[in-house]
Amino acid sequence: MTDFRLERWDERAPELQRRANTPQMQSFLAGVEPEEALAARHRRILAGIADGTTEMFLIVVDEAGPVGSVGYWEKEWRGEIVYELGWKVLPEFQGRGLAGRALARTVAHAAGQDRIRWGHAFPRVDNAASNALCRRTGFELLGEVDFEFPKGNPLRCHDWRRDLTTAITAAAG
């Protein structure tokens, strides 16, 4: 199992985003994005961190630097504010348990904010790895939902939900 640490999103993130902006990594999203879309996302994340609505981390492996990211942000979902969680790990670092352990730490971090009860993840229905990760990290499958990401690109996703109040209990116990 590869050792790693979570570090706050910073100016190393755009290079990680470029490395992850490949057909393989983007196959369950909207495909490869233009540089301006990556830059705009970086600015949105920094703004969300500054205003307290977003928390994003780099998954850092000592010998390689940032090899992925994980985080959560406020989202209005079905009439309430929830945290949406998302993650990515570069292909050469997949299969080492990094995503699961990073997601578990991030869920505990979100729970520790003690502000929002529910965390949700929305992997595409055909993204077997991310759906399995949700199941392994204690999320409950609520069903299928339609999304557009980005606008105009329809995605059929699973709605996975995690009660952050039980995540606090699990992290403490």
C-alpha cells in the first residue's frame, strides 16, 4: 500500500489537472477539456476555499508529488445544501488504495465541519471503479439521476449518499 498525505489545493494543482486531462481519465466525464476550462476550475476551487464552501486536497506521494485530488463542495441538491464529493487518481497510481483512503479521510474532514449532514457522490452509472469505491467507503446508493457536466453534456449517474453524522462517530470510534 502506497503512503500518501493530503495537502491543501494550491498552485501545484493546475499541473495535476493537465496530467489528468487525458481521454482515459476523462472518459467518464466530458472528455478532454481545453486549457481555459482547467484554469477556470482552478480559480473556482480557490474562490470556494476562500469563501468556505469548498475543501480540496492534493493526494501527495513523496517520490512523485501530487498524484490525485479529492475534495468536497457545497451543492444544492433536492432542496437542501449537501456536500458533493469528488476524486481522481492518475492511472499509474490507481490500484494502490489511494482513492479509498483519501476519500475516507476527506469524508471524516467534511463530517468534522459539523455543518452539513449529507455527503453525495455522483459517479456515472458505468464507472464501475468509482461506484465500488462509494460502496466500500460507506455510501448508500439512492438510485440513478441525470446530470449535465459540463452544460449540454448529459450524464446518467448514481446518487450515492453518506450520512456525515455517522462519519463523525466512525472517525471518533
